[in-house]
Amino acid sequence: MAFEGLSSRLQEITRKIRGKARITDSDLKEMLREVKLALLEADVNYKIVKEFIESIREKALGQDVLKSLTPGQQVVKIVKDELVELLGGTESKVNFSPNPPTIIMLVGLQGSGKTTTAGKLANLFRKQGKKPLLVACDVYRPAAIKQLQVVGKQLNIPVYSNETSKDVVHIARQAMSVAMSKLNDVVILDTAGRLHIDEALMDELKRLKTGIKPHEILLVVDSMTGQDAVNVAQKFNDTVGIDGVVLTKLDGDTRGGAALSVKKVTGKPIKFAATGEKLSDIEVFHPDRMAQRILGMGDILSVIEKAEESFDQEQAEKLEKQLRKREFDLDDYLTQIRQIKKMGSFSSLLKLIPGMNQLKDVKIDDKEFVRIEAIICSMTKEEKRDVRILNGSRRQRIAKGSGTSVQEINKFIKSFEMTQKMMKQMKNNKGGMRKLMKGIDENSLKDLKF
């Protein structure tokens, strides 16, 4: 997972100093030395590390910190604030044109994930109410056009291509005409890449930029290449000019040096982060939330956003009405499990909850959801409605049908009965869960002490 090595190191360092009632010069010196090593091991640019450490030192030695009742917590807050600043300070949004369509041009080296990212962004924008059009401007790589068409088909998003032309400016202009006639308000250009930066690549991108005048040029970089990703970002920015960065494969980079260096080196913000292989695995990059994740403070806002995005409001209200009329049964339980699965893996969600990633002994097996589904789907309608009728022979039949054991059936039924009791207690609290979710706002979260 992203930042895993850096995160565990920084959490250990901040845990040591957080509880200190008094901080000496030697305490601070030792902490900064450990932070410095952690950042360097995470492949963060040396010059950036040096500036980062110096900034923390200056602020931590201030009188306000030394006289504070909780100097340890103050120092941790300084580290967090500096980390947020290093990651970009504030969220940087896409500048959608007031006169559609908005043209977004994706650039980057071959293998960075441009084509998949084009699909992910189109999917994300559609969820925001946009009507995107994907455009195949990579006329060199074998099967590049086909790959984009496959992605578009999976998402049910239109793809424009012209396999008879090698003139990318001409293709892009044709796509613009199609977008205006079909009322597509976002056009995403998937451009060609190379294995390395060369003059031919840059010339083509500059011609496309001049000919089309895109509203946003986003550089797609593979975060797993570490400092190479930062060097690529700098070269593209100097030669073509970029408006922002999309970091791909962030789920596979345990160090995270690229994310921590790219804004400082290029001056351009990270706008999106791709965190998995699914076409829904992309998110807006929030520097403050990412800093909280790195320091083990969690990211509740992202959990809420994932829930709001994944949960069907109509289905939730329907379920609530059903619960008022009868008991919570296994069909209801299965519906909730499938809603949660839409949010992503349970283990990744737990890491967004404050303090949970510090519980090293907790092992979450996402395959458990599959087993539970198999168990419930192996039951009759009557058994799903009332688990009390599950005698020994019924349990043996369900175990055989679901590929599990009777012991696993017993364990699941026991945990479900506990869930039923909890749901009974919530039954009289109308809209309880939705009210709870609405009551958690960004301001109240900022007041939480970790």
C-alpha cells in the first residue's frame, strides 16, 4: 500500500514524542534525525528533505510550543502541517470551462497508465454529472486505440477514433466537432507516449497543445518509479507545460517519494491518485487527508464519501421501511454486505479509520465476504427469514452447498444473531444511521484530537 514503509516509521516517531510533557533539544534533534532517515528511505528528494526538516525545527523551537501544556502534540501537529504543505497544501481541482466542452489532455511516458487513467477520469467525471468523450490520440502504439475502446465499452462511455489518420491535431479537432454535436461537455485526449522522453514526442504534444488549446494538461506518472517520476514531471513541465499530475499505481508504492516530491520540484499540484486496478479506483488528491493517513490519523471524510458514492439511497430508505415492519433478516444482511463491497476492500477502509492501522494483530480477510455470500445463497427463503429453524441437518446441507464447514456456519449464525439484536435497538431510532452520517462534518472532524 502507498506510503506503508514511511507511514509506519513516522507513526512510531510521532507516537514517542506525542505523550511527552516536556521536549528537550536532544528529543527534538533525535526525532528530526529519524524523520529525515524515514523520508530519505521513502525516496524523497534530498534537498526537499533538508528544507522540510529545517522548517519543522524552526517552528518546533518557537516559544508557543515550548510553553504549551502538550508540547509533544504541538510538534506532531507541526509535522502534519508541514507534510500537508509538502503534498500541495490544498486540493487542486480541475478547471472546467464555463463554455463546454472542457478539453483535458493526458500526457506521459509509455506504461505510465494513461489509457486506463483516461477511463478512470471519464468515469469519475460522469459521477459528477458530466458527459465525457474519450479520444484516441495514440496512433503509434499497437492496439492503443483498441485498448481505449475496450475501456470505453466497459464503462459505457463513447470513444472517438480515426484509424485512417496519423495527424493527432486533425483527430482531436474532429473529436471536438463530435463532442459539440453529441453535447459531450468533457473531452479527454489519450495521447501517445514513449519509453523515454524524446524530441519527437515533445514536438507532437506541443503541436497538439497549440492546435487544440486544452483547458487542462495532466501528466500521468507511475509513482512506483520514485524519483524518476519526479524527473519526468519536471521535464514535461519545462518542455510542454502541465497543469497538474495524476499519480498511478499509488497502491503499489510502499515508499511514496514521488508524491512527496513532485509538487515541490515542479510547482504543479497532484490532482488525482489512482489507487487500484478497477476503473473506479481513482480519487481526488487531498493533501490534508493524505498527510493524516501517513501519520495514522485516519481519513474519515474519505470513508463517508465512499459510502455516499457506493450506497444506493433509494435502497437504503427501502430497507429502513422494511426494518420498521419486520426483523432484520439474512436477505437484508446480504444487501448490506454487497453495498459495503462496492466501497472497496474492507482492509483498505479500516486504514482510513483513526487508530485502526496501529492494530497490527488485526487481520482482515476480504474473502470472508465471499464465504458469507455463499452461506446465505445456500439457504432457502424460510431459512433466510428465520435462522432459528436451522437444525443440524439444515446446517450440514448449507455447509455442503457453500463449501464451508458446520463450525463456520455456527460461527456465522452466532455473529448474525448479535447483529439482529443491535438492529432491534436501532429500530426505534428513525433515520439513525443517516442522521449520524450527516452529523459528521468537516469542521467537527478537524476538532478531533489524535
